[in-house]
Amino acid sequence: MKILSKTYIALILAIMYIPILVLMLFSFNSTNNTGVFTGFSFYWYQELFRSAETFAALKNTLILAVSSAVTATLIGTAASLGLHRMRSKFLRGTITSLTNIPMMNPDIVTGISMMLLFVFVGTRLGSTEKLNFWTLLIAHVTFNLPYVILNVTPKFRQMDKHLPEAAQDLGCTPVQSFFKVELPCIMPGIVTGFIMAFTLSLDDFVISYFCSGSDFQTLPILIYSMTKKEVKPDIYALSTLMIIAILALLILSNLSNGRDDGLARLHNWRSRVREKVQTRREAKGGGAK
Amino acid sequence: MKRSFRFLFLMAASLMLLIMLVSCDGKDTITLNVYNWGEYISDGSEGTLDVNAAFEEYYYETYGQKVKVNYTTYASNEDMYAKLRSGSTGYDIVIPSEYMIQRMINEGMLEELDFDNIPNFEYIAPEFRNQYYDPDNLYSVPYTYGMVGIIYNTKMVDEADIGSWDLLWNEKYTGKILQFNNARDAFGTAMYYQGIDVNTKDRAQWEIAVNLLKQQKPLVQGYVMDEVFNKMKGESAAIAPYYAGDYLTMYDSNDALAFYYPEEGTNVFVDAMCIPKGSRQKNVAEAYINFMLTEEIAVANAEYIGYASPNLLVRESEDYIAYMEDWHEDAMTILYPDTASVPTQYYHMLDAETQAISNELWEQLKIESSVGDTVHVIALVIVVICTAFFLWRFILKKYRTSQY
């Protein structure tokens, strides 16, 4: 059984990572042949650094990803706070479902409806370029929002609701109690939400395709347009660099977390779980009697 | 606590910085928005000339005005059309194919060009002026053209079998043949083969073509567009209809590939530069078009793209001929065949009714048993198992709760 489970994991990992490894391998190919590996070279990396078009697209993509993720994180955290404090259960449920719509909606529907809205409003306002960076940003923030809310809301729920009360008892103003007590508690959720929003915005094609104007082309759109002829291996080189950068970032963040409070947090969590189990057992035991 | 503040502050700061980055455009610089096919201009990669940068420099030197070429790309005529049609009219130059130009002219989407600003138009070969799509040549200036032919692998295909479209229907090469994955070009292969007018409105003719394609389907390895490059280069397929210019690109990686124009006739396309309605920099756009027709630039583009150029300066340029012949010894005859030996025909814009016939028959062809019955059976089994599982759990739960 153990061997079976191990092979299963190996298989899953292989299926996930072999395509990436093949892409990395062919970024070092000396010709643009994707069938045969003709020789090792850094040729496509040199090409990549010479290609102004690719770099402009990469810059655009990063600008868009960071700004939309930041905006979505700010709005999303505020929204979760509001939802958490809401008294009416019905209203909370309705608003939660409403904010989830952009996530459930197929990208193409979101993209087209957003484009129609922007063009309609743009025509009303009489602007010449109806689709530009700002429309793209609005669209990205829209589809990023539910992911942030989804990550932050559970943190609010996990937080002891007496903590802010205690803080205010001890002399905090409501604002202080939010920044000093609640925010640190929900920080992990905010960071996860931010990262998710960032990655989603980074690789979004469909919505960007409909909502981008003439002055702002992102990397996925550029790569798609290359399929008229063929995608050149300098894109493989770029992807390889991006994967390495993300990998380095992940390792770094894991290392730093592990060093300062990863262990402590784990400890905390375990004792909390134990407590919960204990109380539940007691409750159940009482019920049976 | 401090950490969370720092994090928030960092986020806000980076946001401000980025927004500043986006919005800091020089006021005295004109932006020219060029919308072109992907990989369709000499862009400075692999030691070629960067045409857009050269234009910015040229314009500044000639007119003393700074111009920034904002170059974006699309993958098909229809993509470009949808984008323009959506009302986002920020483009100054687009480069559609001939049938799309006809449609855009009909729908009033193109601006008439001022040919006084495009004196280099005189270098365009006479056979590319006043074509059907733009009879008085008011709207468009040809950029590239090309023809469809058949690419085959000399290691796998017998030389005796070549010459006609019937190679695509040759049972000897079952599983080694590729076909276009778009209705117009795929029907085209069958129609040229049978000598049917590709712009016919007669449903019966379209049905003859679709029957031929259905007959071909078991022989075909796949319906492809740009995958054709890897399949032909990697020799997983032996025969494919595609464009002459793209054949040269494939030949670059695999010199066992060869090319011919079918004797029955074939398709020719022209991609031409146009200025869409709503352009705010019409003069600069015309200067750009004119610049693209100068010898140095046109040669650089023709060498980069590998498609044929309608520009006479290019065809007579010794550098260009030497470059192309170094690429492939017959490159010049492949790209610029004797027009008498290969009958060619343009695709016209189909009217709505014919378009509907074409779509319907194409769907018929693609849907028909494209997934085997086994796939259906497996999918059905999975659905049944899932339903049974949830039903069973539901019943179990009901049963358990009733016990208490």
C-alpha cells in the first residue's frame, strides 16, 4: 500500500512538472526546433534580452498584476471586515454570494460584459479611447476581489471575537483595535489573498483580451498573437526565468517564515485544535448523559 | 504589529509608483498605435533591423516631432475586426487581409488615404493595385502577399505522387496528412482540387467539397493551424497545405521538406496597410506607410517575415535575392512563381447566407465521430458512478437519521 501511494504521488508530480521541465529544456535549445534538442546554448536568452516588444509586454503585465492585486486586497479586506461585522445574516449571505459571482462566471462572459460596459460608458462620456489601462485595471480588480474576500473572511471567523472587545476595554480606540489587534490576526489571509490575486491577474488571458485597448498589451495577449506564425523560444526562456523567480520567492518566504514564527504558529494552532476537540468531546459527553 | 503596517505601506507605495510609471507620458510625444499580425515585422531580434525604432528616428529627423510607435499584435483577421468593431478606436494602422479589407470598406470602417503623402506607392507592383477588394485603391497599400501550396517531406513522400491537390487524398499516406483547421482554407483545398469557384454561392458545390473533406477525414492526422510548424519540422506528419513563406521557415529547421503549388490552382492572399476611422494621427500614419515602402525597410521586413513582397524595390534588390537564395536555393521561384503556371484566386467576403452554409457544413465535418464511442461510454460510466455514489450516500444518511 505504501508503495502504491508513493507511486501515485510520483505520478501526479511527474504530470505536473514534466511539461515545465520540457519547456525549460527547450529554452536552452540552440535552434527553434521543438521536436529535437539540437544543442545547448543561451542563444534564446540573449534574444529575449534584445526583444523590446516582449519586455514591454512583461512590464505591462507586472504593472497590471501588482496594481490590481494591491487594489483588490485593500478593497477585499475592507469588504470582509464589513461582512464580518454585519448583523443581518440574510444580508451577509446575499452579499457574499453576490461577490462570488465574478469567480463562478466564465471568464468570457465577464470579459465581454465588462467590455460592453466600458464601451457604453466611454461613448456616453465621449472619450476617444474607450479601452485603456484603467478599464483593464477595473476588470482585473473585479475578478480578483472574490479571491481576496474568500481568503480573508475565514481569518475573521477564526479570530476570537472577544479580542477587539478586550482591546477596546483596555483603552484602544476602534481604529487602533483594528490595526493593532485584528489586522495582525488576519494578515496571513491577506497575504494569501494578495498572492492569489497577483497570480490570477498575471496569467489572465480572456478578460484582458476583451478589455485591453490599443496602448496596453499584456504578455499572454502577445504570446497568443504569435500563433499566426510560431511562438519563438525566447518566450520559453522568459517562462523559465519567471518560474525560477517564483520558485526563489517561495523558498525565501518559506525560509523566513520558518525562522521567525512558523513553528510558534504551528504550535499555537495545534493547541487550539486540541482545545476545540476537548470542548467538543465534553459537549458531546454531556449530551449523551 | 509593525510588520503588518510595513506590509500595507509597501503595498500602497508600490501602487503609487506603478501608477506614476503608467501615466508619465511625455506631452510632446505623439503616439502612433500600430495593430499588426504577431511576428509580422522586422523587430530587431536575431540581429535584424528594428523597423519601429528606425521610424521613430526617421520621423524625428525629418519633421522634428517625437513619435512613439505603440505596437500591438493580433492572431487573426477576425480578432482584429472584433477589436475595432467593439468601438475601441485607438488604432492608427491595421494590416488586414484582402477579404477583411473589403468588408471593412463596406462597413465604412476605413479612412481614405491621401496618396500625396505616400509617394512610395509607385513601387507597388501593378498586379497588386486596384484589386477587387479596393477597386479604386483608395484605402489600402499592400504589405505582403503569399500563396497556399503543399509542403511535403521528401523522405516520406514519393516524388511520383506530387503535383496536384490529390496528394492530400492519397491513401498511401494515411495518418501523415495535415489539414487546415479553419473552414475557409480547408474547403478551399477541396474546391481548388475539384475546380470549383471558391467564392460560389451554390450550396450543392459546397456539399461536394464537404463530402470530399469527409472522405479525407480518416486519412488526416489532425486539423491544425500553427501546430503545423512543429509537426512538419519534427516529421510526425509528412504532408500539409500551408503558405509558401511559412514553408521557408520550416525548411530552415528541416531541409528534407519540399514545396509545390498544385497544378489545379490555389489561393492567394494580400495583407495591406490601412488606416481605420477614428485615427487621430492620420498624417503620421501615412508617413509610416510610406516609410514601410522604402527599400531598406521593405527588404528588412521581407527577409524577416519570409512572405513575398508586392514591392518592386524588394524583388529587384540584389541583397534580398542573395539573402533568400542563401536561405533556400529556389526561394525566389517559390515566393514569386510565374503567375501563368499557377492559376490563383482570392477568397472574397462570403455573404451571410453562404457563410451560414459554410459554418454548418464545417460543423458537420468536425463533429462527426471526432471523438470515438469509447470516450462517450467512459464519460457515461463516470457520470453513472458519481450519481450512484451520491444517491447511496444520501439514502444512507436518511436511513441513519431515521434510526435515531
